[in-house]
Amino acid sequence: MRTFYWTTIGVDTWLSVRENGGAAGVDGQTIEQFEANLSPNLYKLWNRMASGSYHPKTVRRVDIPKKSGGTRPLGIPTIAAVVSLWTKKGESMSILQGTQVELSDLLLRGGSWHNIPGKDAADFIIAALTAMSEPGQPDRRILVAPMIAREAASPTALGDALAFPHPLADGLGMGVEPFVAIAYPRFPVAWGAPDGIPVRAAFFVVCSDRHNHLLTLSALAKHCSREEVRTALMAEATASELATLMGPLSV
């Protein structure tokens, strides 16, 4: 069974941590800074937790006032430590219970694109979005800059020859109707994946807001851990074929 970071440290976990809020720990990293490089941060944390080598950093001590006068010490853990605790608890936000991401609809809207050129991730993204903007298709070239900016922040290749390019958080939506498109490169693309394997299939993910963005990524990752979906992707399945395999998925 192939595992991506979104399946092990799930979207419900991260949303719970983010909604719960909290200050930076001893490492000074805030929730916003952790989320700015969410993919590599969660991937690294999962690897360390899975291998048993993860040990939370010491808490940052602050003194807070007491109603009765004086102060009392309070320990503030790092964001990574909070994520690990939520993961171990297996807790999730109630608003996610029963939620379904209609991947089939998003895939049919986005379509499948084959034989896309590109020597690296940026080249491939430009070529793919240009192909997706051909006559009769919505103009998706507006997404080029925010998607390349996202790759510059941290690669969206998650290993096992798959990538999930999407805009930076502040570029979500950009007035473009939400879609998920599958694009296959002419030749495998070196993308900076954690396992070093070049990308052979890329899901372009565009959502209307951050909540649906995380839900969609989570659903895609769960499907891509299935052997039949992986086989279909390596055979360059069409969006219609993938929509039949995936359909809706509760997360």
C-alpha cells in the first residue's frame, strides 16, 4: 500500500490544529509558517513518527497572570508537536464528518492532457496550462504564475512518480471555476520529489477556497494509494476513466 502524507496525517488533523490556533513554540515557527511549507513539513513529520525517531522539542515556557494575583508557568509546544498529538489522538473536526469531495465532477471538468512537454516542473506547468486553454476551453493560463510560485515555495511532487500542482494559498480560485485535471508528460519530469522519482502524472488542482482545497488533496491522495488507480495512472488513463475509478470519496 502506497502512502502519501495526506493519508497518514490527514486533512482533518491539520484543519483541527489550524482551527484550534495557538502560539509558536520554542522553535519560533507559527501555524502560518508551518502551513507555508505544509507538504514537506507533514512528510518529514510522518517519516519521523513512522520510524519512531520523532521526539517533540521542549515546550516554550511563558508566565501568564493568575486571577488571584501573581503568575503561573505555561508550556507552549511547537506546531509539529501539536500535529503529532492530534494524529495520535485520531481526533477530527465534526464539520468533516460525512463530507464528500466530488472528484468525478472535478475531473470531468478538468479533463486529461497527454504528451505535455517540459524539462522541469515550471516548463511542464506552463505547457499543460497552455494546452488546457486551447480554443473551446476556459483560459487557465492565469494560473501559471501562482502555480510556479507554489513550486518555488516547495515542490508538489509527493513521490511515487506523482505530483499535485496547485496555486499558492492566496491564489486559490483566482476566478477560475474549480477543477482537477490530469496531465501526463512526454518524458518523466524531475520535480524534486521526496523519493527522487521523476513525475509521470500530475493532478492540477484548483479549488474555490482553502477548506475544499485540502479536502480535495486528501481525497486524491487516498485514491492514489490504491493499486488500481496507480496502475491506471501509469497507463495514462483518461479523466473519464479516472472519474469512474474515483467517484466521490468521504474524507
